[in-house]
Amino acid sequence: MTNILDHSLDFNSKISFCDDGTQLTNDAGLFLTTEFLQKIDFNKMIKSFLPQIDSRCRPKHGFSELLTQLLLQKIAGYQNDSMIAALAKDAALKLCLGTDQLASQPTISRFINRLDQTATDGFSRLNLALNRRLIAQSNQSDMVLDV
């Protein structure tokens, strides 16, 4: 059996795991999720399948960073955008995103509101690409659909 304490994370080598009983975050599972996203080159996939819709002059947070923050937030169980204020103090999400400051709730809300049909089509293409990658990796030739 492999122990996570025996491995380091590729996306951020400054992160260390310990089992001395201290608790630094409730969202440590996000490290493994971020490691997975880095292994599949998720940011590159975002840039190739989704339009970079950003009409702001000098955005502090880019499209892929906002999408990744929103995705990690939802995976961690924070379903409402209003939870971002509480997450702003959580070191785990900041480490996963490689930033000192998370996007604010209004920024995330504006980001969601800017998504249009073009973005929806991009999400469909991204989902298809991820599914194809999974099928190719697991070497599946048959699929059963239970309707």
C-alpha cells in the first residue's frame, strides 16, 4: 500500500504532509485534486476548449484561474459563492491555486454571469475531451448505457 506521506506533490513542492495530529485545513483533499488537474494539464485544456471571455481592462484573475477556483470550491463542498469570504482565510485553496489572494465573491459572480452559449459549447467540448481521455486511458472498447 502506498502512503501519501511517501510522496511529494508536483504542482507545489512546498506542501508537506505530516501525521503529528495538527490540523491546518479541512480541505486537504484539494491538494490531490489539484495534483490530478495538473497531471491532465487542465489549464491547457481550458485554454484550448473555452473562449477567453474577459472584457475587463486589467484583470487580476484570469479566466482559467477563476474557473479552477470555482471548480475546486464546488469539489470541496462550498456550493454558494457567498462562501468565498470564509475560504479567503483557508491556506489550502490558496496553495492549490498558487495565489496569495482568492477572487472575491463579486468577481466569481461576474465571471459566472459572463458565461454564454459559446462558453457552454466550450464546456461540452472540454467534457468530451476528458471523457475520450478517460476511455483511452482505461483502454475501453465497449460501453454500456443504462437508460
